[in-house]
Amino acid sequence: MHPHHLLPFLLAIIPSITSSPIEARTCPSTNIISDPSFESGVTPAASAPNPWQVVGFIGSSSYSLTQPGSPNGGGKYAFTASLYPGPYSGGRSGETLVQTMKTCAGKNYSIIADIKFEKAQNNACSLSLQYPYKDTIGSVTTGSATPGTTPGQWSQTGSTFQAVSNADKLSFVFRCEGVGVSVNNFISVDNVKVAPFAGNAF
């Protein structure tokens, strides 16, 4: 085809290309956590495709899905970290449960999760909830001796945050310090909810 004959054809298709609307990101109005109560029965892995990953092991720590889950709508399963110091970890043990969320940058969210300390040594173990906070990381830490955290009973932790990206991370950091290499401590998480929040997130 002669170049001059191409011009009408190009002019005809250009508007259809340039005028196509850009699809806006849809921000869910409900819980944005995938497998929030671990009811898939699939044990989290060190990498995708499971929405939950477990990383940052200290000592000889491990994890599993345990039964029953939280009575507060947790269902059949809960995630349980088994914190066991190794021979060279100086009495320290730990691991981190993390999920990359489908957040919408600039939107406020609330976090609520059920937690349980089982056989966790008083004043020695903790669970930190970590989330985005402006250009750093926000954190709420619950210790095994914190008032309201009775061993073997479920309680709650939570916070609010403003998303800084469309793929913010939510982490549960499990730690025990100086409890000796012969002590195995168990801390559980279940029923994780992250949903849009109308109030002030800071």
C-alpha cells in the first residue's frame, strides 16, 4: 500500500487507541486478607503461591496449622509458631508470618487478629503486629505476660494504618528471648481481619 493511502487508515484507528479509559483500581470494602482464618488447610510456605509466608527463622523454630481455631469465628484451624531455641541462638527463637495485601495507597485500614500464648514463658515471649506507617513500620507488641493475655486463652491485638502502596505487607513477628534451649513455646494467630477504616489511622 502506498504511504499516502495509509494516512486515512491510521487516523481512523488512533482515536480508538488513545481514547480508551484507564480502569480505576477497585478498593474492596471488606476484609482484604486472603485465607484469614487458615481454613484452606494449606500450611503456609516460605514463598508463593500461598498468600501467607513464613520467614526469618531464629533457632530451631517451626510452625504448623493446629486445631481448633479461635472460638471468635476462627473456624477449624489456627496458625501456630513453635519457638524453640537452637544450640547456637543464645536462647533466642523466632519467626515471622507475613502476607502482601491488596491495599489501596492512601486508604485507611483497621487490623484485628486473635492471638494465643500457649506454654509461652512469662516476660520472655512476644508477638509483634507490624504494618506500614508513613515511611517506616508501625508495630504493636503483646508480651506473654501482658495483662489480658492468659496462657492458653485467646485474646485480640489490633491497630490502624494508612496504606502507602497497593501491595503493603502485614507481619506477625514471633519472638522468645533467653528461655533456654530446652523450652518449646507456642504462639497462635487466627481470624485476621484488615478492612477499610473511616477514622483517623494515625
